[in-house]
Amino acid sequence: MASSIVEKDLTIEGNVRSEGGSVDVKGQIVGDVSAGSITVQLSGSVDGALSAKKITLEGKHNGSLSCDDLKLASSSQVRADVVARTMEAESGASVVGKVEITGVQ
């Protein structure tokens, strides 16, 4: 599985796609991100749609979010409409928006 890292000092304006790979966001992305797995680190932020099988959020996200497995760290700040099969949120995680958990299928 290929891995792409967006470092702290990097800002990407545009869409990021990693077919089946993983994207690790430490910097900022203004655009949609699609991958097999997405991690938004504490220092990272994404303004756009997130779509992956597995998404882990420690930083900030504004937009929409679609995944099978969502994990929200206590430091996460999410302003998005969320659709996930399963969601795990630590105490302190912030979510503003519509949340739809579809359950195990």
C-alpha cells in the first residue's frame, strides 16, 4: 500500500487521491481527499470532502466525510456532515453537523 504524507509546512490547494493507499495529513489541504486510509494529524487540516475506508482525525476538518471506520481523537474538530459505518470518538472530540452511523453490514 502506497503512503502519501503532507508535511506540516505544506499547503495543497486541489484534490488528493491515492487509489487504495494512505494519506497522512500534517499540513493543510484545501480540496477533496480520497484514499484507502486517511489520517489527519493534530497539526493537520482539511477543507473539503474526505472519503476512505478508514479515517482517523486528530486535527481539523471542514466539509463532508464518508467512510467505513471513523476514529475521532479528543483533539479533533469536525465541521462536517458525517456518514460512517462505525464511529469511535474520544471524550473531547468536537463534531458539528449531521452524523449518520449506518452500523455493521
